[in-house]
Amino acid sequence: RRTLATMVPTAALAADLAGEGLTGVRVVGRGVDTQLYDPARRSKTLRQTWGVEGDGPACLYVGRVAAEKNLALVKKTFAAIQVWHPKAKMVWVGDGPSAKQLAADHPDHHFAGMRIGEDLAAHYASADLFLFPSLTETYGNVVAEAMASGLPVIAYRSAAAAELIAQQKNGMVASPGDERGYVEGALWMLDEAERLGEMAEAARQTMLPRSWAGVVETFESVAREAMSNRA
């Protein structure tokens, strides 16, 4: 309470602190490397290694492969997608205690293991829909990375998704715990290729001002304002 300014990553956290009587709370946000995570890294060759046929949609999950990430909803959603898009492919990036069993249960899915740097960025850019069902994130950097890569996201309305996704414009969010709404949102996004492409471009445009350079600029602006108020 003695600070000149308190900087937080999301508007939701700012509201929580304001509700506790804290003043001078400013949203600075979190940055994403928009040069690393870039739609230009989309790779037809990589899609072929996944087993994607033609324009068949590739659905991507990136993160820890563990039960607390709500992976059951990823499987449920992709099963629904396959009904309407038989050539769809599910791609998993990451590792964790559930990975081995998941691979055994779903031999038709592609398991890429851990990926970092440009390799990870290419996986984001080469997919068509990002499935993010977690409700345990404090932020969820993967949402920002996917969107910067021009990859539309379907998620629950919480953490980074609530902050970044504009409904039916650059992605979709469902109310926390609404599995039916989540699945229907994913199906709606894949229903029209042109619309999905527009959402992909909008996702990229959303993240361009949120580069690390932009975050640093905001940080410096808040700091200067706080110091001038002190004077």
C-alpha cells in the first residue's frame, strides 16, 4: 500500500487488488516474442510429418501432459471434431506423467514430445486450432504464443484467455466448466475455413502490440508517471 504504483499482468488481477482497497494498480501485461512466434514459420513439411492430409485441420495442444491440465476435454473435443472432419489430426507437444498412457490409448494422434525455440514456434504456426482446456493457470503463456503465431485458440474464459480473446473474432472462450460450450466453440471455429483464417489473422494482430518491446514501453511509462506523481 506504500508503493507509488503496483503493476500486474491482467485486468482481472487489477480488479481483485482494487477490491481489496489497493490504489495505483496498473495493468502492464505480459509480453510475447512476436518475432519468434510468427505465422511465417508455418511448414507444409512439418504438417506432413504429423500425418495431415491436405487441408485437414491440425489441432494442437502444448503444455504439461498431466491430468490437472484437463486433458480429458482435449480428447473429448477432438473426438467431436473427427465426426465432422475425418481427416483432422491431433498433435500433442509436451511431456508429463500422462504422456505414455495417452500415446498408448491414441495411436492415431501425433506425440511430438518436448519442443523449444524455433522448433516449438513452427509447431504453433503449422497447426489450425489450439485446444487449451486448463482451469489451473495463473496466466497461460501458451495462449499468447499460439495467438502470436496466428493460431486461433479455444479456451475457458480465465487467465490469459479472458484477457486476450475477443469472442468469435480472434478465438473462442467458454464459461469455466462448460464442456458443451467448449466443444461447440471448437466445432464452430472449424466450420468455415475462411472464417478460421480471419480469426488467425486477428489473433496475430492482437498480439503484435504485446511484444516485449511494447511491454517495456508500458512499464517505463507507468514508472515515469509514478515518479512524477511522487514529485
